[in-house]
Amino acid sequence: EDPMIRLGWLPSCRSRSVGHSSVLMKVVSIYDNLDASSISDDLMDYCLFSQLCHVGMGFNRTGKQRNAEYDAALNMHPNRDAMEEELMRLCLSVG
């Protein structure tokens, strides 16, 4: 099994999401509108962390408890509350 996760940028779009991840392809992509001076490094790290959590959780074919597991994973980030506030201010979401 290849433990590598590939990281990349996606072209900006009108989505409120910060990025996209694929468990199958082990890919995390962040929208390039986050590559701006108005976005703090801490926020960028949190956005990347959120997408890595999706990949790290692996497949869940039934979808049961996926949201609870994802929420618990995000709670491991030490500045989650502050980062979520900043995302809300920017009208963005990691969900």
C-alpha cells in the first residue's frame, strides 16, 4: 500500500468549500483562492488538515457516523474554534 498523499491546487470556484479530497486516489486539493495574503498560514494549515482528515478516515460505504468521526478528528486541531470563526467570516467551510 502506498502511504503517499498527493497535494495540489484547484482553480478557484464559487464553492464555499476550501478544497476537495479523494480517499481512493489519496489526493488532497485546495482551491487556489486560499493562496492569498488575506488568508493566514494558520487558516491554510487548518484547511489542509481538514481535507487530510477526510482521507485519513478512509472509506465508509454506509456513511454511518461519518459526520461524528469527522467532527472528532477536527476537534484534534488546537485552534479549531478560531479557524472556524475565520472561515465563517470569509464565507467558507471545511465541511
